[in-house]
Amino acid sequence: MASTQSRSKKRGKAGVASEGGSLGFDDAALVDFYRSMVQIRMFEDAAQRGFRTGKIGGYLHLYSGQEAIAIGFLHEYQAGDRIITAYRDHAHAILLGASPREVMAELYGKGTGLVKGKGGSMHLFDVENGLMGGYGIVGGHIPLGVGMAYAQRYQQTEGIVQLYLGDGAIHNGAFHEAANLAGLWGRDGMNPCLFILENNNYGMGTSVERATAMTDLSAKFDSYGIAHEDVDGMDLLAVLACAKRVVAQVRETGRPYAIEAITYRLSPHGAADFLERYRTKDEINEWRQRDPIGLLEERLLEAGAANDDQLAEVRQEARAVVDDAVKFAEESPEPALAELYTDVYAGAPVD
Ligand SMILES: Cc1ncc(C[n+]2csc(CCOP(=O)(O)OP(=O)(O)O)c2C)c(N)n1
Ligand SMILES: [Mg+2]
């Protein structure tokens, strides 16, 4: 059987414009990007171990393979912006400023967690840092994100919304109604919403080809008058260059814009998904060659921004941060009984 990778129009690098010949950042910044990348990957690996050893309950979706997208776009985050995503949200929370400790503790359902153990993996929330969730209902967050973008302009702020969605979510009715309004309101500069469509080629076990007869996903935005472009979601430097330009444009114009970031999840759909009958080993291995961490490593070494020893040291430091987060989560107390009814309804009196 031919790998699905060769059948798709938008897999891998093909058809995706790459920007910027030079690396465009100083060595320290590049090494910091690498640090974020490996820290997120190690965090996800540790979360997976926690889930499979029964310490993390509920459900768990990892971001492994997609790191370059959140790192690249959140690099353009400004205070006041709103970020909203689905359930693959650990990286977003950490990149926006939550500590790995509180995010891991949240996955463990502990009282020290980011939302005091009440949200778990799929419902991270951090208003102070602009994270408006974390949602488990596929597509359910899209109307909320578009509404937040309207509110930004209605309240005359400079803020924008970064709205992350998956290739599966785009087929949900909620997407189409919300995108229609985004396009409409955007005509008057009232919808600074950046749609970041993370096309990782699958919605659970269903490939894009099996989910729609029109596989050029970003073209769906045409129906709503929303301009769009593709980016190679495995190439951090390409994402950074794209993000810098398009975030500024959305902020300036108040019009929505869409990015289709071509990527691949290197992990199963969810941490309990052992049997990946829907994709071949060949396909996974092919994508591993384009692992965003490996690609960045190559670029850094080639450009002389870091050497092997420095990168090994960064990995060691990242490992220590993640180990510390796990220890913190394991040793943290369960939520106090008195917290049972707090933060459940806004303003509800608690006896
Ligand atoms: C409304 C709704 N329908 C179905 C599900 C079950 N479900 C969970 S994840 C998922 C696939 C979504 O795929 P995609 O949007 O591509 O996101 P990815 O998991 O690839 O990040 C489905 C169908 C759900 N959570 N919500
Ligand atoms: Mg997907």
C-alpha cells in the first residue's frame, strides 16, 4: 500500500512556501527556541508515562510533532491577545507563561494545578496569560474565538485572537457559521482573528482524504472571504517568519486571516490509543525525518548557532525542568474538599 503521505497534495514540504534564507535571530534566541521545543516534547513524553502508569486520569492528547506551530505563532503574542485552542493544549499553556509544574499538576488532577485540578489536560485555562482554553468538544471553541475577536475591536483594544483548530474540526458546522461571521465582521475591521489550522493529516483515525471530498482545507476559508496561506508547520523558522508578518497584518487591519500549517502528530491521537491501524510505519517514519526538533537542530548546527555539546546541555536542562514538574505533581495534595464548589459558577455564592 502506498503511504498516504505520497497521495496528499499538501504533505511534507511540497507546495509550501518557505520564507527567509537567513536564520534571522541571534544565537541565544535560536537556542531558546530549541529549549522550548525539547522541553515541550519531554513534557509530553512524561505526561504519556504518567497516563500509562495510571497517575493521570481523564484523557490526554499530546502535541508531539506540532511544536513549531505554537512556538512560532505564540512568539508574536502580545499582552491582551486571546489564545484559544482545542484539547492539545499543554504547549500553549506553557509557552504563554504557565509553569510546567502547574500544568503537570493539572494533568495529575492536583490542587496545585493550573485550574486547581478541575480541568485536566483538555481544559487548561489561564486568563492572565491570555489562554482562554482548552476545549474538548471538537469545533466548539471556534465560535467563542470569533466572538472574542469581535470583542477585542468592540472594546477598542489592540488585541487579536489566535484561534487554533484541527483538520477534523473544520468540517464541524460550528466552524462554518463562525467563519461566515468572521469574514462578514472582518469587512469592517471588526474581527482580528487569526485562524491557525493545524493540518496533522488526521482527525483521530480518519485521514483528511477520508473526511472530505475537498482536501484543500485552507480553500474552505475562501467561501467566507477570509484570505489564507499555507506554511510548513515542521519548520520553525518558516513558521516564525510567517507568524511575524500575518500577526502584524491581522492586528493592523482587524480582518481575519487563516494559516494552514502542514504538520503531523508523531504521537497517537490520544495517550490511550495504542492500535494505530490507520497509518503505516512507513508513513510515520517518513514524517519522523521531518521532526521539527531534528530540523531545527540541523539548522542550528549548520549555521554554527550552537554545537552538539551546547544542545546536549539544553536537553539536560529541559529534562531537569520536566523531572521537577513530575515530582511536584506527584507530591502535590489532592484538591481540598472545600474547593468542590468554588469556580464552578461565576459569582455563585458558596455556603
Ligand atoms: C463534537 C465532537 N465530536 C467528536 C468528538 C470526538 N473527537 C475527539 S478528537 C476528534 C478528532 C479531531 O481532529 P482534529 O480536529 O484534526 O484535531 P487533532 O486531534 O488532529 O488535533 C474527534 C472526532 C468530540 N470530541 N467532539
Ligand atoms: Mg487533525
